Amino acid sequence: MTVKIGKLAKVTMGAISIAEISSYTLSGMAVDSIETTVFGDEAKDFIPGMIDPGTISFSGNYDPSDTGGQIALETACASGTEYGPNAIRFYLDAFYYLTPATGAVIIITKCKAIGMDKAGVGSITFEGKLSGGSLSLVYA
């Protein structure tokens, strides 16, 4: 079995690495369940509904000088920019990354979530929503 080592991952906007990012989470897809229970049923019945493509979250050290990454994401968040295929890439290693599939986009929904600690460096978190489809695994 092949496993992936986290230290080989990264997040990019196109070919540009977003500075100081050290963690990302992709929530995965979920399917709505639609209740179809009727009078007389002894247990609830459900059918599958629409797919929710999921959310993304990534964080790392705050770098206010990263104009091509962290600052660009803040601008995208404020303006409602949608990122399609290959615009944002979540690398698993040097060879594979995940990006919105054709027809899908990522909308940055939370930005400039900055944390400071007297005993550490500043942190920043970004969150986004996948819309219109899933993530696609791409061989770099």
C-alpha cells in the first residue's frame, strides 16, 4: 500500500505556492438524504438527494508580504472570485494534486482569520466551498 507523507504536500494558486501554508483539509462529499416515510411505516425511509461537494480549509503561518498567495486569496474572498480547474491545487506530493473538476469551482468563503500568540508566530486560515462538482485527482 502506498501512503502519502504530509511534508510533501503544498497548496498553490496555479504554479505559485501560497507561502507558509502547513495544513489543509478537504471535507469530502456528502449526499443529502430525503425522507420518503408515509403513514403506516414502522421506520423512516430515505432516498439519496443532491450531492454537497464539500468544503476546504487550509492554514499556516501568516505572511503579509505574500502578495501572490495570501493577499491574493484575501482579495478573492472579498470580491467573490471563483477558482476553477487548476486555479487552486492541493498537492499530495510532487506528482499528484487535487483541483476542481471541469465545471466545478472553489469559492473562498473565509479569509484573514489571523491568530497571534506571544510564544509563537502568527497564523492564518482560509476556508472555501466547492460548488458545481467534485475535486479531480491530476497527475502533475
